[in-house]
Amino acid sequence: MTGFGLFWPLVVHAFLVFCLYGLLTLRRASVVKSGLVEREAFRDNRDEPAESRVVNRAIANQFELPVLFYAVSILLYIVDADNVVAVALAWLFVVTRCAHAFVHVTGNRLKLRRPLFMAGFVALFAMWIWLAAWMAVS
């Protein structure tokens, strides 16, 4: 494949992070405007209301497991293993991250959030296995 197919899921994930930051800004502005909290409360995030704290946590989630996603994506590209399998797994990971973030910021229903997380985890783990197998036989 060796094109940019593997990078589109990364672009979509980055867009997800930007959208979450936008949502965080809107929710924080809303709670400040409503008088629930002073703007200074966000400096240390100790007194952050639940409305914005959940978005803040969803953003933090995008910098945990996805770090491994970015690393493996770049490595798959470097070793020319960015084929249909790698791209499909990358899209699966990103779709589950988007769904996971949506569930997280719209009610945080654990019945949905955990399976979405696990599906993304398995897809990412499979990407690393694919990389290892590719390097082993090359």
C-alpha cells in the first residue's frame, strides 16, 4: 500500500482531540457563566464541575493508549507494512476511540464504554502483533 492510507486514521484521531478541546472550552465557559465556579478553579482542576471534568478526562484518555497507536502507525509505515490489514486495524482503533469518547462525554455509560475500550485495545494490540510478524518474516 505504502501511501498515506495509514495516516488518515491518525488525522481523524487528531480531529477528535481538537473537537474534545472545543467541547471542554464550551462546557467550562458555561459553568463559569452560570456561576457554578470561578475561572481560577480550572488552574489545578481541583474544583472542576462534573460537566467539564468528564470532558477533561476524555481528553486525557486520548493521550494514554493512543500514544502507542501513533508509534505503531509510524513504524508500520517505515517498514512498508502499511497494507490493508494495518489500515483496517487503524480505522477500527480510531472508530472505537471516537465512540468511546462520545459515550464518555454523553453520560459515561460504562456498559458501552468498556467494550468500546476493549475493542480498541484489541485492535491496537493486533497492530503491534502485525508489526512484529511483518518484521519477523521480512
